[in-house]
Amino acid sequence: MTIIKKATATTTALVFTSLLGVSASFAQQPPSPNPAPAPGTRAEQPMPAERPAAQANTVKGELVRVDAATKMLVVKTALGAEEKILYNDATKVTGAKDGVAGLANASNSNITIKFTGTGADRLATEITVDKKP
């Protein structure tokens, strides 16, 4: 055999042996405990024991204004951000006379609002007006 043929045969044998070694090492790896789902399929999620209808969140701050026409409150938080939250007739109000209507007289009061939803769809479920010292 010529030197070129011997070199080609040796190189081919080395590449073949390397490929066998690499494929054998992949075959020996244990499978991951949580394999990723294939694209386009849904991964099954365990169902929680109790699933609330909507998660309640809280905002605390100073009541800046009440817009009765749009049923919206504007609250200035401790960080200085103004938060807009909607309310309705079912919103529970404590600490203000006449319920929701009494909020108009509670400007500059510290309030705590529990709400559901996100963004522009946040709806107050409970409003507590803190008593002034």
C-alpha cells in the first residue's frame, strides 16, 4: 500500500472509533428527571389542591382622587407612583362614611386596597380607609 492509502485508512479508522466512543458515552448518560416537552406540545402541570378564582393583590398609599363617573381611584404609593384601580358597587369599603360614595370625602387619606386583575383591569374588592391620627 502506498503511504497515502495507509494514512487514509488510519484516519478513517480513528474517526470511526471516535464516533463509536462518543455515541457510547451518550448512551450511558442517565435521562434527565424532567425532560423538556417537544415543541408544540403542552407540559402537564400538577393541579393545586385549591385553586382560587382570582388572586388578590394589595396596594397601600394616599388616596389622590376618586372619579365617580368612571368608578376609578387614584392612589399615590410610598414610592411616589400613582396607581389607578377600578371599583364597583360590590366593592366593600370600611372606614369611610356611606361606603363607596364616602370615598369622595376621603381624599388625602391613607388607604389599603385589595384588588383582583392586572393592568387596567384591576378591580378593587375591598377598600380600607385608615383613620387619621
